[in-house]
Amino acid sequence: MRAVQATAPGGPDVLELVELPDPTPGPGEVTVAVAAAGVNFIDTYKREGIYSMPFPHVVGGEGAGSVLAIGPGVTELAVGDRVAWASGASGSYASVVSVRADTAVPVPDGVDVNIAAALLLQGMTAHYLVTSTFPVSTGQVLLVHAGAGGVGLLLTQLAVARGACVISTVSTEAKAELSLAAGATHVVRYDEFEDLTRDLPIAVRALTDGAGVHTVFDGVGRATFDASLASLRPRGGLALFGAASGPVPPVDPQRLNAAGSVYLTRPTLGHYTATRDELLHRSGELFAAVGAGSLDVRIGATFPLADAAESHRALEGRATTGKVLLLP
């Protein structure tokens, strides 16, 4: 099989296309012919060595494709089934990968396999944020960072469907148009600010009659954290679900008091898909919305496996919108 390895901790140049033996499914596993693999910031963190990883390692943990073989103990899946996964696979930047069967989600008829690959991780992230972390309800005002990104576009659609008003942040006019098309009421161009930490809360409060927002969904991290905290109304909530700009330094809990008895959480998808039932519930609601035409999944860019390094450069350079996929 062909696969992309990170040969050592470093930048995109450490990614190398190699040939490796085809995997065989172990107990509770299936092997899958990968149709599309998702490119995510966590892949870049692992490539850089920010997360402890063995080197070399095949990159990627998300994708979709067709089952080639099933291992001992697998009863829910069969050869030929189309499946998607957001975890349970090590090395999805490959033409074939082994996936834990309990993390593989059947892709319904009528949902394109590339759409499934683009939807699952970022869609379930958006889903748990708006339904479980800080449940969104009619009349709430939200701040969504990176509104034209993969999570941002999906989160905006899900939040608007629940009756919320979304203020999003973006960095270009083209991204602003995408965010508005997803349902954002207001789009703020943070690239036009002299001082993001100072100017974003001012802009947010001007749009909310001085009140601030009920919830901030922040996947950017270090660059936006202070502005996010300052944009909340009393007893509001900040969900810090990513760190695209780097990790946030340690926070004094008294800052939450000073900001108005606000809430801060650092959620992760694994804790919101901890059971098979919850995984199928979240993915099922997303696939149903796609099938009904009420949720649009934007694939912003596709790359062949050989260009995995270019996909990382595009993602880290904020040159992408929606989902980035590798197509083996």
C-alpha cells in the first residue's frame, strides 16, 4: 500500500510517500480501502512532535472508504460496506488502513463517501458543541471563530437551525461570504484590527448592544482566547475546542470571576462519543441532515497522497476553507 509517513518531528517537508505492507485486520478491526482521508490540525501537531508520537509514523486519523476484510469478533460490518471514522485508526493517510470496528460508522446510501470523510470529525465536533457542551437555544447570540473553516461552517449551520444568532470571525472577504452563506448574521474581519484582543470585544459588544455573547466557540486558541473571554456576557460560556494558533497559557480561575462568573471548558470529541450509541447518534443526525439537504458540507480542497505536505502547508497557512481531503 501507499502511505504518507512523518519521518521525524518537523515541518511539512518531513512527510514522505512510501510503500508499506498491506495491513491485516486484528480482533475487532476491519481493513478499509481509503477513498478519502481528512486533513486536520491534530495531524500537524503530531507531525511537529507537539504530541508525543513514534517516528516514523503514518499520519492521519480520519477518513472514509470501503471494507476490504473483517477481523475476528466483528459482527456489525461486512466486506463491501462503506464506512467513515473519526478515530480508531492510526495512519489514515494511506491507500489501506486498519480501523477499530467499534469506531467505524456506516455511511448511508445517498451520502457520497467523500462527503462522509469531510463531515464526520468536524461535524461531530460541531454537533457536540451546540447540543451538549453549551446547548444552543433560540435567541442566543454566539461568537464562532474561523467561521469559514470546516468546523465553523458546520457549527454555524447547526446553531442557526437551533435558533441562534451567529457572529463569526474570518480573515478575508471571500471567507466572509462563505460564513454569511452558512447563516452567520454578522461577520467580523479580524485581519482589519490593529489589536485583536482589544478590538474584537469592542466590535462584538457593538453588535450586541453592549451585552456580549452567550457563548464563544473557539478553535483557534492562543491568538483569540483573551478576546473570546472579553466578549462574553455575565454567566456566558467559552468552549475552547482547538488550538490552531497554539496552546493557551495557564489561566488564573479568578479571570472567570472578573469576566462575569463565566464558564470555561476544554472539550474533546472522544469524551462526547465515548459509547457506540453516542457515536451513532451524533453521526446519524449529521448524515440525516445531509440527506435532507439541510446541512451543506464544503470540501474546500483536495490533494493526492503525494501532495500531503502541500495540504499541511495550505492548512497551516490559513489558505483553506471548509474541509481538506487527501484522495488516495
